Amino acid sequence: MSDLAPIPDIIIRRLPIYLQALQHLHSRSVVTTNSQELGKMLGISAAQIRKDLSQFGGFGKQGTGYNIPFLIEKLKNILKIDRTWDVILVGAGDLGHAIARYQGFQNRGFRIIAVFDNNPAIIGSTIEEFSILPVSQARDFIQKNRVNIALLTVPASSAQEAAEFLVESGIKAILNYAPISLLLPEGIQVEYLDPLLQLQHMTYYLE
Amino acid sequence: MSDLAPIPDIIIRRLPIYLQALQHLHSRSVVTTNSQELGKMLGISAAQIRKDLSQFGGFGKQGTGYNIPFLIEKLKNILKIDRTWDVILVGAGDLGHAIARYQGFQNRGFRIIAVFDNNPAIIGSTIEEFSILPVSQARDFIQKNRVNIALLTVPASSAQEAAEFLVESGIKAILNYAPISLLLPEGIQVEYLDPLLQLQHMTYYLE
DNA sequence: CATTGTGAACGGGTTCACAGCA
DNA sequence: TGCTGTGAACCCGTTCACAATG
């Protein structure tokens, strides 16, 4: 627990996966698990799971394994998802519309609280309960509501510009749906979500 | 090019990213680039880009760098995306609907050619030009049309079962939108697409 | 006595530095 | 001269193996 050295990011990336598996077990009323069972579920070695979890403290019990509700709580703590995060959606095109309508985020710790676009033709129209706001109002909104996270669903051609504006406005983490790499200051979290990259990776192994 | 040893998967994963950057440069009519410029665009070291590309042959020219159209062609070859891949969409709930309507795959080397679901209430209804087919017809369809790739957008609770059925029917690659790990035979490609995992990873670094 | 937690060994990906070449 | 291609060095993540323990 005495983390003078930062925890490797690659471990942090696995924690949500562990959490997902644990919640799945929990939903089936399983109370205890162990590194071997988790490993089989996830295709990860038991040793790695033990080593990953041990970075944060002794969550397990020798001889019995891990208590699932307890470990879920701990992982949520570590990942800071023991709360609900407000996020904004920037870009109300087809993709943005689909995401705004999609209920998958709500109840899972993230809540879309506003939708922005800069197309005058759609500003003021509504998606679900959201009235589409002009991007020019985003800065005030972000600061007033202390929003840290943005979902970026603008076209690739304006993604860099939009991202820079969001960062200047106080956004600290961007989930980028646009198929383009963003260059942003150190310390800004960026994740990329492009199904095409994943499809293109898989085809290498086909035929 | 004499690959007795297989190319590490981590390199294959970077190729689509390189391709994306190259296509971006190409669209701006840039004809030549080099490892340093690409590295800056992508946040990857120049040495790594050179080493990755050299795995597949000498694509560059000392002193000048890489010819963009040539390198794009080569990467498409390697990734086998110098053709169009037919894919099926399995699961026509909200998410499946959004993906079926979304035009982002067409014209980028992948084409949805059918949509399946097992809910009698929606079988036969249409999304765009697709008539939703019963899953029971999927096996024949996959085999007749030699489909290799499926987008899986069923609920998490039925994803494992659906995936197994698809694999038995001949599917070789699954892009899994359901928030659950799949256990499938060796040799089947699986990619996971769950925005929540990415959001949960980013929150670790916030505040 | 089954399973964790962990130092040590291992393996492999990344960086370095420079020879080679247009 | 400028940039690629690449062996060697380095670094870091994974696996191994076992002591510790409830």
C-alpha cells in the first residue's frame, strides 16, 4: 500500500476487468472466489491476479481466497467509482444521438448530464431529456458543474480542436469516439474507442 | 519477411493505428512522412515505429522516410483489409439498432450484411434495409455467405451462449459489445468493446 | 491444507546508438 | 546529410516457486 512508486498503468487497466467478473459472480450470489477461478473466467494467470491485487493490500485470505463483496468494494474505491461521475457528450451526430439514448452508462457510475454540438440546425432540439446546447456554452457548464469527463463524438476533422477546447474548459478525461489520435497536454486522460481498429486487428489473423 | 517466429500481437495492434495516421496525412495530400513525424502524431517513439514496420520489410528509404500511399497499401495488405469483409450483427436491441443504423463501417472495409435476434417480437421488423432474422437461421447464413466476423450486441446474460453458437456456425472473429468476458476455443479472435471499462480506467487518475 | 502474497528468475518489448544507405 | 534498419542493452511485466497463514 505504500506506493512511493506509482502502480503500473497496465495493472490499473485490469482492475475494471476483475471488477466486471466479480460483479458477475456477485449477481449469481457467489460470495467467495480465488485467483484460479477468476483467472479461468478471464484468461489471465492466477499469479498475475494475485500480484495485481496484492499491490493494493492483502485483500485475500490464505486457504479460502477472496470475499467478493469486499473485493468489489475495494476495487471501486481504488478506481474511484464508489461515486457517480457526471459526463458531458460533445457531438450530437448519429453516433452522439445513439449514445445519448443508450442507457448503458446510467446506473453504472456514469451519468450524461448535457449534450453539446455546434451545428445551429440541431441546437435546441432534444435527445431524450437533453436539449442540445451550443458548444459555446460548454466552458461555463463544465466549470459550474465541475465536470471532469467528456465523451467526444464529433467528426474526426474537428476532434482535435474540440478536445483542446474541452481541456481548456477544465475537462480532464476524454473518451474519444472519433477515429483520430489526439495530442493533448500531459495529465489529460484520453481513451480511444474505435471499433474499426479492433476489426482491423482481428482480420490479420483470419483466413 | 521470413517470419518463422510469429509477429508479436502487440505490433499487429499498432498497425491499424499507423494506418489511421497515414490515411489522415494522405487525406491532406501529404506524400512522404518519417518515423519521427508519425511518432509525434501518435505519442509513440520513432524507434518503435521503425522497428515495427521493419518486421514486414524495408518500407522506408534512408534519408527521406516513408512514401505514404505505398505504406498504406502495404499495411492494408498485411492486415488483410485490402478487401471488404462481410460481418453480421447479432442482437438487435437498442445498441444493435444504433450500430446497424450507423454508417461508420461501410466504406471502411467492413459491411454489415445481416442482423439477427431471437426476440419474436422484433423478428421480421426492419432496421434500415435489414430485415431482422431469427438466430436459428444464422448458421445457414454464415455458412452460405462465408461470414467470418460477428458483432455481438446481445445482453451480457446471453453473450457466452450466443458466442458459442456463432463459433459452431463458423464465425472466426467476434467483436463483443457485451460487458462480459467470453470463453471461446483457441484460434477464435475476440475483441472487447466496453466504454465503461475505459471510463473506469480513467477515473483512477482523476481528482 | 488450500490459497494467498512475494522475492527471484525469466522473457520479451522498448529504447539506444550507430552502421548503412539514398 | 538525413533517416532507416537493427543488434545490443535495458527495462519492466509475467511467471515461478515457495514461505506464510487463516
